[in-house]
Amino acid sequence: MLDFTLVSLFIPTFFIVSITPGMCMTLAMVLGMSIGIRKTLWMMWGELIGVAIVAISSVIGVSAIMLEFPEIFDILKFIGAGYLFYIGINMWRSKGKLAISITNNSTVNTNKGSLFYQGFITAIANPKGWAFMISLLPPFINTQYALAPQLSVLISIILISEFTCMMLYAAGGKTIGKVFTEQSNVKYLNRLSGTLMILVALWLATS
């Protein structure tokens, strides 16, 4: 059984998280510009596996605690809402700080294994990725239903969203590069994403 209301809300929520410029999206864009989409796919496979491991580990770890202490679910819900609200406010105040530097990328290692490893490590070693998964996933899990089906659907949504956004960044190449290297454009993107983050945070806190 699935809570389709939570699933339908999770899809746009995580897409906002994915599309926002960050380590993995920056890497996809830079590689797409320098070595092409086909080779960049190797980095993407590594990144997707890394993201799946982070998501599964976060949910299983948190769920193990929630089974022993169900009341922790409400605490995690408010922590998750607070974290998203904090991210939203920071995105509003960033003033284009996420502007991406695309210089000095001529020495990219195009070995398939190296690209795969680079994507995997980028996902695994990203502390913000862990923070998002730990705070974002539990509120979208209904404790009245079995964990496995819900986790499978959420992980699928995460991977599809991540892959779609990385492809957009990689395929956009120089066009996206020009857009995100201009601070004014990044400021508007941050404010839009930040507003949506705040709205989701308010929904989580009041649901």
C-alpha cells in the first residue's frame, strides 16, 4: 500500500531539490560541456548509485529508530520542515552565491572508471545530500504502511529526478553555463526554489 498524497507531493518536492545547482549538477554540466553527454553518462551512473545508497541508508537508519520510538516521527517531521525552511530562507538570501564557475576544466579524466568513481564519490561524500535525505524522506513515509514498497517508489522518484536534471544540465551545455554564471539569473532561481521549499516546509509542519 502507498500513500498517494505523499507520493504526489514528493515528486515536485524532490525535483526542486534536484534541479537546484549543486555539486552533482555542476559536475554534470561541466562534463557535458567538456567531454559530451555520452561519456558524462558514466559519471551519472556512479552518482545515481551513490544517491540510492545514501537514500536507502538514511531511511533504514531513521526507520529503525522510529520502530522503537514512534513518537520520534513527529520530531523528525518538524526537524525536516525546519531544515527545508532554513534552506529556503538561505536560498532567498544567497544573492547569486550558487553561480557556477566553468573555467579551468580542460583537464578532465575521460576514463570510464574514473568518471563512474567521480560521480559515486561526489554523491556519497556530499554532506548536504545526507542532510537532505535524513530530513526530507521520513516525513513522506506513512508509518501505517509497509516500508519496502514506499521506499522503492521514493527511491525510483529520486533516481528519475536526479537523472533527468543531470541530463538537462549536461545537454544544456554552454547555454546553461551562461545562465548559471550570471548572478542575477541564479538569484531568481534561488528565490523561486527557496519559496517552494518554504511552502513545502509549512505543509510538512502542519500536516
